Amino acid sequence: MRPSGRDLNEMRSVIIETNITRHAEGSCLIKCGDTHVLCTATIDEKAPPFLRNSGLGWVTAEYGMLPRATNSRMRREAKNGQSGRTQEIQRLIGRSLRAGVDRVALGERQIIIDCDVIQADGGTRCASITGGWVALRLAVNSLLDKGLILLDPINDHVAAISCGLYAGQPVLDLDYLEDSEAGTDANFVLTGLGGLVEVQGSAEGATFSRTELNTLLDLAEHGVEQLIACQKKATSK
């Protein structure tokens, strides 16, 4: 039995609210159960220096958690410097979102996705990727509406979900209680066409088998299909 009472292949409820902030070119608040992440997209008409005069665009991300996103207050990283965990997560978000973008069609500009965790209950990086795509989609829509680009550079959906082995059972979409006690914890980033962008998996104690990995991937595909349906509903694309 899962702590939440959910079935093994049952996700937490997913709600995506768009146009949350006034100034960002794209924004959404994604709620995956009790994990809530504010995602905003900013268009910078200047490409980063390493891409100047290349004709290629860039999508990058920054990630952070508010001090009381968790049970106890965390010190702001702006005061102490970014942790290795934060740097790893924001690089993952950027890599994941670029997988669904034609950087030639985007043109020589940069879109920055900010993912700020308001409340954490497991799966914050996955929620950031899924919500980050929505913010990116809305920002690109603004470029198309203004005629600043002629071709849509977004060629696929990108979403992410966690799966794991909890109490010996394969489960979908781990919350914090499950994540903290899981024998195996994995994050899967997939595209709408079923392509694998990234798989992060680790065992705590006992190893997991190839068969169990395949089972987790099957669960992930089931979950991402639902997440993409939520993305489409939020953006009408």
C-alpha cells in the first residue's frame, strides 16, 4: 500500500495554470499533488556569447527552492551560492527542453526558463521540466504572434516523471514519503514521440534488474502520456 493510497500506476493530480505573471513572455504554475512550481520564460534577443554569429538559438534554465518550500526553512542560495544539486537540476531542465527545440528556427536568441519551487513534495525537477515546457511554448507563441519568427521552433513535447521501487513494488510519480524510502528511484524525461531524453536512476542498497528497469520505463511512458495531455490542454497545442 502506498502512503497516499494511490494505485501503483496512479499519478498525483496535475494542474497547470497559465499566464500567472504579468511581465514574463510565458508563465505557468504547475501543481503535481503537493509539489508546486512557478515556471516563467524570458526572451533575450541576444544569444549567449558562445553562440554569437552562429545562427543558433539557445534554451537554458535556472532552478531554485523558496526557503519554506520544505518542512524546515532553507537558507537562500543567493546568500550562500548554488549547491551542486541546484546546478545539476537546472542543467537537466535546460538539456531536456532543448531536446524539443529546433535551434535554427528559433534564431539567434535565448529563452531563459526560471523554475521556482514554491512547495516541495517530491519530483520537483520533473515538475519543472513539464511546466518549463509550457512556459517555453507560451513564449514561443509570442514570438510567432509578433512575426519575429516564421517557423515554429518547438518540434515536440517534453515532459518528465519519477518512478521507483517502493516496498518492493514498481510505482509511478513518487511523493516525498515514497522517494525518501524507495529502494530504487528514477527520473525519466521523454518526448511526445516517445524518445528518451534522459534517464536518471539509482538504487539504495539492493540493485535493480533490467526487467525492473523496463517496468519503470513502461510506467514512465504511461505517466508522460498523461502529462503531455495536460500540457496540450494548458496551451491548446
